[in-house]
Amino acid sequence: MGTFKIEGGHKLKGSIQPQGAKNEALQILCAVLLTPELNTINNIPDIVDVNKLIGLLKKLGVKVEKIGKGSYTFQADDVNLEYLESDQFKIDGRGLRGSIMIVGPLLARFGKGYIPKPGGDKIGRRRLDTHFEGLIKLGAKFGYSKEEQFYGVEAEKLKGTYMLLEEASVTGTANILMAAVLAEGQTTIYNAACEPYLQQLCKMLNRMGAKISGIGSNMLVIDGVENLGGTEHTMLPDMIEIGSWIGLAAMTKSELTITNVSWSDLGVIPNVFRKLGITVEKQGDNIHIPAHTDGYEIQSFIDGSILTISDAPWPGFTPDLLSIILVVATQARGSVLIHQKMFESRLFFVDKLIDMGAKIILCDPHRATVIGHDFKSTLKATTMTSPDIRAGVSLLIAALSAKGTSTIQNIEQIDRGYENIDERLRAIGAHIERI
């Protein structure tokens, strides 16, 4: 198990460029299974979860070639369907949450798709019902082995239909969408997720020959086609990384520039940080965070009541950044209520922040009230363990602002979502060492 040793209390300075978007990459890489033709994908982040998926595609028989930093070609012209029923696949598929999205493309192109119950973050229940209910509506027969926790769908030919999703699941929408593009007739997906990464998937599929309309809305209309061709695609920058660096700059009172952020795809993220009193300046396609030498003050609602920040499906605030918001609030002037609606275990990491001296009241598994220190009392160094990707980075930001030397264990969780994070932080002045 790896460990970060962090000497906190140092100001950072310089610029940092966000990696390619992890959550987009997991969708886009699964889409290469829809065609036997060559696809070129750029700006792929070099992180554990994405590399696991690339490894899974290789074992499925996809020809993968690295052509440059973050750039690969993929060709699925000789897919090994026998691997799907092997014991090794049952092991490999469990190690990655995003592996669920191979099911839709495999079902659409080959008539069958299987997956073991996927793993990933321990942040609470993440149901797969939306995925499979949508595929069943397209005509698939569903099977589940309770003993092996192994799912399967099969169909001779998928047929387009109208469906109203029970939840605006991003991965569920992506899976159903990738199946529908090769279905017979027209499919309408209402209450579809509409975040930028899903828009990117739609645009890529249309370049491959799909017929998808309603991109960016919560109603997608897909006219099925016989087959798809190859294309070239470039990932957006990772909005969760961008938010993480905004929080890092504020907590360490550092002046940082985050480059090439694709402002038009950030939605409400900059404004939510501004509600915490953080200055977020637009400079072309960059974000500039000046040094907050006098701290930052949380806004109240118009009627004077305590600010509440909660997550919601896009274009609401992404749940992946609530952990960052919570940490940043520990040094603000004022108080804020953090309401994590989607996952019931995601706030449990706050006990580690309380150990560091943060004033946090965990109201229940979904809500925490943070009373900021206004930098009058710094967080104190400690030893902690990263429970998941986003909590891990939040603890890392806390450690970089704390007085003394902290250690964070189980950093493999952080490596799942952040590319060479220690090297990139050292480049802007962080005192961080990988042990």
C-alpha cells in the first residue's frame, strides 16, 4: 500500500493543466467496441481506472496502440467473446466500476453482453437497474446469477422504443445510448443525463455515423443505423480536477493558474466556489486564482439563512466536488451546510478532518455543517487513509494546508483518478513525497 508524506503550510505558485476527463474516458473507450474500424482517441488520462479499462479491452481482443502521450488507436475487428464467459473476466470486470459500460456496445453489435458486479469507490449503493431496465426495453433478455453476482443480457436484434429513465444516470444513459445507436428503428430516452461528457459521447457517435438528436438536453432521440465507422476524438479537461485545483489554491492561499479548462463546459462549478468567497477569474480559457491572503467569506442566502450546497444531476453541481467544497469551507469565514444527496457513505471521511481540528457537525449520512476557522486556527497534521478518490484528494488538500507533516495511506485510491498527482504538485511548489 502506497503512502504520501506531505509537509503542509507552504504556498504554491505557477500553472497546472488538468488531465483528460476520467468520466468521459470510461464512456468513450467502451464506444470503440461498436465498430470494427479504427478509432483514435486523444487526451486519455494516464490513471489506474482508465488503464484497467484499456487492459480489459485488450483481453477482449481489441487492438490497442499508443501513438503518443495520451493518444491511442483502438480497433475492435476481432473481439474475443469467449473471454466474456471466462473466470478471468469475472475477476477483471469486478475491479472497475466503468466496466459496466461495455455491456451496451457488446449487446448492440454481438447480441450479448455480460459483466460481473463492478467494484469502484465505497461511497454507497450505486444501482445498476437503470442500465438493465433500459436494455430490456430495447428487447434484451436479462439474466443474473446471484451466487456469482454475474449479469447478462442477450438479444437477436434490438428494437427502438420510448423510455423514461427512473434516474438521470450518466453511465446508465451512456450504456443505453450505445445500444440504441445500432437498434432497429427510433429510440427516445427521456430523463437522460445531459452532462458535457455524455454530450461528447453523442458527438463522437454521430461522427461514427450514428443519428442522435437532442444532444445537451434530457431527451435524446436516436434513429438506429446498420453499422458505425471509425473516428478521431479528443477528451475534455477533467472538471473534477479543475475544481480540486481551485480548492487547493484557496486553502493554501496560493496564486495558481489552471490552463485550458474549457470554460463553456464547467457549468455552475466556478460560481459555487465564488459562493464560498473564492475569487475565480476567467483569463481566456484559463482560470486564475489570486492568493487569498485575507481569506474568503461564505455568502448567505438573500434572506440571511445559512448557505446550502448540494449535488444534483447536470446542470446542477457535480457530487464529485462536494468533498472538495467541504474541505475548503473548513478555513472560510462563516458556515455552510453540505448536502450530499446521491451517496450515503461519501461524507464519512469528515472524521479525519475533525481529527485535524476542523469544526464539522455530521448531521446524518447525507448532511454536514461546516463552521469555518477563517485561518485563525490551522488544521493540524495527522496520519490518515484515503477511502475513495475524491475524499482522498480532499484529505490531500487539507494536508497541504495543515501545519506539520501528514501521511496519507491507501493512495492507490487517489491514483485511480489523478494522473501523476505528486509530480504535478511538486512542480508548483508542494512538499509531497511518494513512499
